[in-house]
Amino acid sequence: MTVLTGAPLLPTYARFPVTFVDGEGSWLIDEDGKRYLDLIAGIAVVSLGHKHPAPLAAAKEQLDRLWHVSNLYSTLPMEHLAVRLSERFGGAHAFFCNSGTEAVEAALKWARKSTGKTGYVALEGSFHGRTMGALSITGQPGKQKPFLPLVPGVSFTTPDRLADAVNADTAAIILEPIQGEGGVHPLGREVLETARALADEFEAMLIFDEVQTGIGRTGAFYAWQNSGVKPDAITLAKGLANGLPIGALLVSDDSPTGFVPGDHASTFGGNPVSCAAANAVVDTIDDDLLTHVREIGALFQNELPNVRGRGLLLAVELGRPAGPVAHELLAKGLLVGTAGDTALRLTPSLTISHDEAQQAIAILREVLA
């Protein structure tokens, strides 16, 4: 296939100057045949690596059977995925959609319907998506400013001042266990415990945005399991189907169901092909793989300076603009992201090998020296 230049795309991304045509495992190949070691994995999406045989086979088999029926009916892949995610959570009901921001939108509506209240509390520096509702609870003024006014009733605070922001009008406290786009900043257990206690005190819902931290990324299947602080609901997307579009809101069996038929919908939500791939992903992320994630994450943290995060959601703090460094690494065949202005974001596939991690570390050391 001929690679196009100057394609008529709206300018919503400042893309790196490379076009990829193939990939396998932790490697991508551009149109000239150059290979790149991929430490971003589609921004924490290709969780098992490119063309992993399990989700690939599951998606292909489903493509040969059934692509879409809408949510007027049910499908076996969707039902099986809901069961798998519920079992990993300890009991939950699922709403399926197509992306993380859609999952957040569902969570905001669910919290309002469940509580009858309209206020939200989120953290400064947070990122929850770019649709109007999700952007409204994203604590980054630069992203919000061009689209004001947004949804009212949102209070932004810092982790140490949560208690000052939550009150009787709060429908939900929404937190990322590790702030991703905001710079890969983990929240301490005490912050999560405080949020849980405040939600209980004021009869608000506690929602964890696990779009980036969920599905094994931090070395536990759900990041909340690292702290033991159980939320009322979580949002999922990114790594759930290894690159096929999917999102999910999981509501704990201990929390109000909230919705009734007609309250919310998604035409493509629960798509059988995406759900088939997601079932294979969930089955593949077992205890051995989670141990591997923790071990490789520790390797990056031990071998590189100024690293923060957990598992394979990591940032390397540079103390200077990260964009030029990411471009320099691209030229050397290593793909990384950025988080905030001064940090490199490392979100490789959970299956990256020890040798591949060492190879990446060597390139990073060379460029950062």
C-alpha cells in the first residue's frame, strides 16, 4: 500500500514524523522497513503487544461469525466479558462503550442518577477525556479554556485538601489512582482512603478512572487492588482489547445500579469483535504476567534516574522539555510518549521481554546522558 503524505486530516494531533505499516510484539516497522522498539504501545493500549496471538485469533474467529447486532440484543462475547471483569472486581455490573472518555461520561451520568446530586470533585492535574463532560472534570485549565463554558458544579482540589472540597452536594469524587497524562503521579494509599471515607460520609460515589491504570498496567489487574481501597465504580478502556476500540463502566455490586433502560446507550458498545478480543486479553493477564509486569517495572526504576509510577506506567522526569527528547529517541529507534511538559512516559506492552527492556534502557541512558 502506498503511504500518503499530506492526508486531509483535521489538525488535532502534532504527530511524530513517521508512518507505521506493521508491528509484532514490542516492535513497529515504518514504511521504509525501519524497526522501532515500542515503549508507548499506542498510549498503554496494545497491552499484550502487536499481533499477540490470543486476541488476534479471537477477533478473527468472531469476524467470521458476527460483527454487530446493537444493544437491542445480547451477544455471547459481551456477556462473557462482563462476567470476567466482574469476577476480577469482586462483583460488578458493566456498561460497554467505545473509549475511555465515553466510559467517563457514563460514570458522570450514573453518579448523578444514583445520588440525585450534581456536584463533582476532581484533582488538579487530572485527565479524564476530551468530550464536554469528561473535559469538565479534567483539571488542566489549558485544555479547558478553548471550550468554556463547560459542565458546572465541578470543584478541583489537591490530594491533601480533598476534605475541603467534598460536601452534601457532591455526587461523585473521581480520581486516577495514578495521574497519567498529568505526569504519572501516583496517589498515596492515605489519599484513596480519605476519598473513600469522604464518599461514605457525604453519600457520594467514589469513581476511579482506570482507563490507563487498569487491565494489568500497574502489576495488579485493577490499580485499586494495589491499595485495597475499593471504589463504587471504575472506568476502563485502553488496554482492554489490545488495540480494538472498547470502553467500560463497572459498577460495584455494593453500589446503586442507578440506570434504567433508556438512561444511557451506545450503538457500538459491547461490539462482539472487540469483546472477543477483550476476553482473550483478560484470560491472558494471569498471575505470572502480572509478576512479570512488576519485575520489568522495577528494572526500569532501578536502571534509570528520576523514575516514578508503578508497574509499566512510568515517567522519567527530565526537568526540561520532554518533546525534543522524545524526537531524539525516535531517531534512534525508540518510541516513548510524554506526560506533562518535562517527563517521558513509558507504557510498553505488558509482555515486553527482559532483553527488550534492557535494550530500551541502554538507548535511554545514551540520550539522557
